[in-house]
Amino acid sequence: MRINGVVHAAPVDPRRLLSDHLRHDLGLTGTHVGCEHGVCGCCTVLLDGAPVRSCLMLAVQAEGHEVTTIEGLAADGAPLHPVQQAFHECQGLQCGFCTPGFVMSVVGLLAQHPNPTAQQVDEGISGNLCRCTGYASIRRAVVRAAELSPSPRRGAISESSSSSPLRAQGRGEGGTKK
Amino acid sequence: MTTRWFGARVQRVEDDRLLRGHGRFTDDIDDGALESCIVRSPFAHARIRSIDVTAARAMPGVAAVYTAADLPFGQTDLPILIPHPNLTHGRTQRCLASEVVRYVGEAVVFVVAESRSVAEDAAELVQVEYEPLPVVITPESAALAEHLVHDDVPGNVAAELIQEAGAVEAALAASPRRKSLHFRFERGAACPMEGRAVWARWSAAEHRLTVYDSTQSPTSIRGGLAVLFGLPESNVEVIAPDVGGGFGPKIMLFYPDELLVPFAALKLGRPVKWTEDRQEHFTAVNQERGQVHEVEVGFDDDGKLIALDVDFIHDGGAYTPYGIILPIITAAQVPGPYRVPNYRVRFRDVYTNATPTSPYRGAGRPHACFVMERTLDAIAAELGLDRTEVRRRNLIEPDQFPYEVGVVWQDGNQVVYDSGDYPALVERALEMLGPRPEGDHIGMGLSPYVEGTGVGPYEGAHVQVLVSGKVVAATGIPNQGQGHATVWAQIVADQLGVDVSDVEVSSGDTRRFQWGVGTFASRAAIMAGNAMAVAAGMVAEKAKHIAAEHLEADPADLELAGGRVRVKGSPDRGIPLAAVAVLSNPMRYAFGGGTEAATQFAAKPRPGPPLLEGERPGLEATGYFSPVGSAWAAGCHAAYVRVDPKTYRLEILKYVVVHDCGRLINPLVVEGQIEGGVAQGIGGAFYERLAYDDEGQLRNASFMEFLMPYATEIPAIEIDHIETPSPLNPLGIKGAGEAGVIPVGAVLASAIEEATGVPITEMPLSPLKLFELVRAQS
């Protein structure tokens, strides 16, 4: 699998979760684990551009796919990615634990909806739990991120990826909510 | 002091690494650590007949399996954190249970292995034989005491406390009108997004124990570990690294894992780590909010309070490690912002076979606010008066401060409100709320509240100007996302005349600052903020004295600005702080950023030794702040809500907050605290209920069933501030951490009652609960 543009060919224990593989085998500890049952969204990464829960996937399932983690959005020393920058400007984070998951979800959201409506914003972040901010600042950050994003189609994120069967499936995800 | 940074909406300095995925939370630390898991009781109350760990120990990859019998401190009761004379029957658990378990999730066996998966597999091989005992789960059944949680605690009562201000019996008897009311609260949970975690390493060569702990009180953990393991405190380092939310329950002395992990690291000579999973978090981490209140209120025909008599039971859970702080806070906070001429409050803290309780954001205050506000609504309903008008008639007036309530506070002192303007909060909230929206099934709620913040005893800070001109500032109080690094930097930058970006803050690391208490009770800003100002002020004075010699000026004529010490009125006559830092250290070989600048101010010959009596090298200082009493923040929330008549879904149409936490250090940070607090309050009022069954099993121990709100449940919140500075600390600030949560239940209950027409006397609610209430009434 390719992770943040780098090919990783090392063998992986078949029962290793993608989240554990990223964190403990590859040291990509920016991807956090908040519930291990696919509800909180802290572990959200992009799989071929679409947000997925890395705690609900085995690492081996990512074989042949492109995985993007929070560490892959902006190189060390380089300016923040527009979504990261917007979270900073709008104080869209406090403790920072849920933040990488939110940022990855919003990158996915803006790829699909470059200028999201208020409802699309709510739905786009409604697969992620935050216990610190009360979401208001995160909503503002999404709007700001859309302003900061240079063009509607950034990076390698494709529209078609939203139909991936591995799309995040928490109880709060998008239209399936309650 | 110039006030360039204090009060400004400074963007947070801690964000960059968190946004890049470079945060460092406890579970991110590895370093070849063995991993571990805890075998926990599946029963709420049972006698342990036998524990067999033979198969687990024999499993390949298992490093150690510990039962109580294997621990030198296995028969020691864990400490009661805050003893109290009325806690006559305090009981704490042992690190690992070996005789009786008293709640689901109580730790029994600790397994350490090469990996987490091996540890979990081995844990499944542990055989514990239990003999189930009768379970006491509701506070009401605990008070009835048909069964006992602890054999030697009669009536299941850990503590009872009665306080009275005025003469309640007589005043009630003389009241023209009286009402009896009953209120009930079920348990909720803080649920920070990061669970708890501990990592420990013993260095035999250095004789040093290093512990990373997702705690709200690393300095206290360090003190306890040093005693337990017989080490000098200087050989024990405890660090709270990035902590993914705390909200109260991450302060506890001790959770069993906080002893087990360091113990295993000492025994095994390898780093050991334990990371909680979400399911065990639901039963192993302290909870709160269970209380049952009986209220008798006397009032006159104008709706003015004459007497209030409150008798409540507090669900303490299986043990009382945190003493009786929670019911003490509730008892103290019921009167809130109102004049209650005669007030009596009695509580009993009772044992139940459930997870122990300790403060969770709000900590006994949401209950108190709910009781008072619901009582005022009941008075308004009986008299046919406007609810807000009844509140106006009872509010403490701005000229009544300092105001004595007549009951004791959590620090043992009397409750005395230091400053405030409660009527202004209410009127501003009404103004912001605006006209009622069109439509049916809409209700309005409004609730002012007070919050005792910033309890002592003290916090401290160390501030040092480096020879690079950069400033490092350290405090023992740890951070769980509140933006401490930013606000401390603002305070220090103002004192030293430097840019916020030049101040690097360290918190919660005993290697950097070894004294302190912890982050709780909305105390960090007041305690550590003022300590930072004290320490940085001392550094500024020292800088002036050193610079004065070289500028041939009187220190009183100098000021710190733009990274320099300069003569007031002649800004060109100055010396960079970096150079002052070099000069502060009379060493033989100078090096560092400020050296070149300092050489033009070469040390002038003076009689005596290079360091005169009382002088110390280095441009640094350590300062402390200790308050005479709590600062009382206040606010008012108001809302319009709509309850769907078919689904009973709650729609919050508008929610406004007026908040007074004294002088604002950083409005951006305070607003973040309020928005987060309101969201947690909405969750606690309408979605989050810990559902225990009669057997003491928690039936919704996952995020699938314990419904924390997503963005779709939380409305936009409009916030305004008024500032009545606290006279009790030099910066005039009051705490803000818990304010968002406190009145939310009261506001929503009032609004929902109006929208549905059914009396709301309990929390939390849910669509199903509302449906049942409406059906029961019709």
C-alpha cells in the first residue's frame, strides 16, 4: 500500500487493524483511536481520497490502495494545508485528539463539496465526535477552509471515491443518522 | 506593565503540532514498552472465591500476571484524596480486588505481555470464581439499605452533613405559600475523546522512575508514587503530555493502573504501558451526576423566597476516593445568584454498586442550578407570574457584594461571592434572545447561575529569559486542551515586553516544575495565570536592576518593551533582554545569542564577589499564587426550543450565553470553553444517560448507545461577556472552564416544560422519556 505517497511493502499481521498498523508499526501516531468501534471518527484517514475509519479496517485490506493520514497533508516545515490552517484560525480544536480525524473528514468533504451548504457542513462532520469545542468553531473552520482552498479539486481526491464501500459507517454518518 | 496581549483574541500557539499529527499523547509513546491489560469484575457485587492465573502465566509472550497477592501494597486501601470530618464511613478500593468486588469494572488481575493482543488473550485465560451478592444500584435503594454495599457501613451512608443559614423551620411555618418538590438526576459520563493511559520506565542505572500519565494532576501522582515505592521525589518524574480532554475524571489518586504500570516497570526492568479501551472507560473511569432531591420552599405572594429546605441523596458509587466534594458543592451552590434568607441543606452520600463518582465538569453544580431554577419556575407557575420576573425579584443586587451565603465551600471556608452583576446578565441575555419565534410547541428557558472557581491552595510558575532572548515558562498544572500555553504566554509576554511567540510554555511536567496541585474546579487561569504574572514580574524587576547598572539609570526609570529593557521616554537607550540574560550570569566564558550585545556592556568592576549576597545567576524567577478565597464567576443562559409533537425530538432554535469570568485573558479561548461546555450540557440534559440495570450492569457502554451529540445536535451559540473583575487576585480573573455546562439542564427543562406542558423534574431527558411523560399525563 502507499501511505502518504510512500510505498510500504512490509508484511503485516493479518489481524492487525489499519489504525494499529499506522500507529504502532509505522509510527504515524497522528491517527488517533478513540473508540475502536467506528463511532467517534478520531481514526479517520483517506483511502483513495475518501474518509474511512481506520479502526474498522484491517491493514491488509488497504493493500493496493493509497492511504493519506494527517501527517501526509503538509510536509514538515511547509505551510499548513488549507484545512489545517482554517482549524487554527477558527480555533477548531482544543485538546487536539479528535482533530486529525476531523481534518481528514473535512478534506474529504471539500473534495466532494468545494462550497458546502450549512447542511452539507453539518453532515460532513457528523461522523466525528468532539468533546471540547461544541462543534461551532469546527463549522466555522470548514467554511474558512473552503475559502482558503485554492481550487475545487485539490490533490488526489476524486469525486467517485465517495461511493467506496469502505466509507465511514458510524451511527452519525451523513444521511443515515438516527 | 503594558497590557498588549492580555485581553486580545490571540490565536493559539499550541495548534501547529496538533494539526500536523505531531501531538504527543500517552499512547503515542512506545520505546519498546511491554503492553498490558486489566481483568475487571463482570459483577456489580460479588465475593471472590478464587483467582487462578496459572494458564495466563504460562502463555508464551506473557511477561507477568499480578494479583493482589503479588503486590507489596496489595492489602493497602488506596487513599481518600480529600478527607472530611463528616465522611465518617469513607471507603476506598484496593489496587486489585481479592475479596469482594463492588462494581462492574473493578480491577482484579493485571496482565503484562509482549503485545496488547497477547495480553488480552492471556487475560481471557484468567479464571476468577465469583459468588454474586445482592446489588444496590439506585440512590433510593441505597438509602433504604435493604442490602449493604460495605458490610461495615450501616445504612450505606458514607457521610451526612446538615447546614443551616437562618431559621428554616420557623420561616417555612410563617411563609404565606409553600411548595414541595422532588427532583432526580441520573448518572452521566465525561467521556473525553482520549481514554486514560499510563506509560512507565524504570532506569536502574539512574535509579529513576519516569511516568507518562494522561492525568490532570501529575505532581500529586509523583508524590504518591515516591511514597509507595520508597523513592526520593527527585527520582520520580511524572509527565502529563498532550492529554485528549479531561473534564474531571482524569484526576484521581489513584486509579489502579497508575500504580500497576510503574510497579510492573520497576519489577520487569522494561517500559510498560497501558491504554484503556473505550468499553472499559465506561465502567473503570469515575462518573457523576446521580442525585435525588426533596425540596420544601416558602415564598410570598410576590414570588420572593422566604425559606428553602433541601434534603438530597448523592450517589457516591462503590467507594469514596474523592471524599464528599460533590455533595458539598451541590449544597453550597443551590442558592445560586439568589437571596435565600433562610436556607437549610442536608445531604447523605450513599454507597451503590456502581463506578465511584468524582467531579465531572460542573461537579455538583448543574444539579444545584436545576433544583433552584425549577423551584423558581414552580413558584412562577403557582402565582401566575412571568418566570423571568420571579428571578428578577430574588436576584442578589450589584451593591450587595461581598455576599455571604451562609454555608461552607469545598475549601472549608464560607461561601462568599466576591463580585458580580447578576441582573445585568439576565437583562442582556433577554435582549440577545429576542422575540419568540413563530410556531407551536416552542418553549423558552432562562437561567442565571454562579460558579465558584479557582479554589486553592496554590500554583506556581518558573519563568526564565534564555540567552537567545526567548522565554521559557513552566507550571505544574497540566493542560487538557484549554489553551494554557497561549494564555500563560500572553501573561508572561506582557510582563516582559516580548512577543507571545517568544514564550514557550511547559505544563504538567514535574521535571520542569515540581510543585502544584492540578487542573480542576475552573482554577487553572486564576491559579497558574497569577503565578505566571508573579514570576514574570520578578524576572522583569531583575532585568531592570541588571540593566540599570549598565545603562547607568535608575531601575524605576526603566521599562521592558520590544524585547528590550529601555529608559522610559528614551527608547533608544536600552539593552536587549537577551544581553541582560547573558549579564545575569557572571561566568568566565560567555556564549549564546545575547553575548555580542552584552559585550558592549562589559561587566563593570565593582567591589565584592561577582555574585553579591542574595544575588542569583540567571534571568529567572519562581513565583507562587495562593488565593484567600474562591472567585465567583456567573452568567445567564437562555434559549428557545421546539419539541416535535410526534417524535419528541428536541430542536434548539436559539441559544444565548452571557458570561462573566472577570477580566478576560483571551476571549477566543473563553468562548471555546463556553461553546464546548454548552454542548456537553446539552448532551448531559437530553442524550447522555448511563443506563444501569438492576444487576448493576451498564447497558450502554459504547458510543453506539451512549449518545454523545454530534454537530447535528448542537446549535450555534451566541455569546457575550460582561466583566466584573475579581478583587481576590491581581489579574482580576475568574474561572471559566465549567460555566458552559452548569445551567443547560435548567434552561432546557424550563423550555421543554413550556413547549410540552408536562412538568420536568428529572435529568437527563430523551425523546422516549418525553413521550412517556406526555402519555402519562394525558
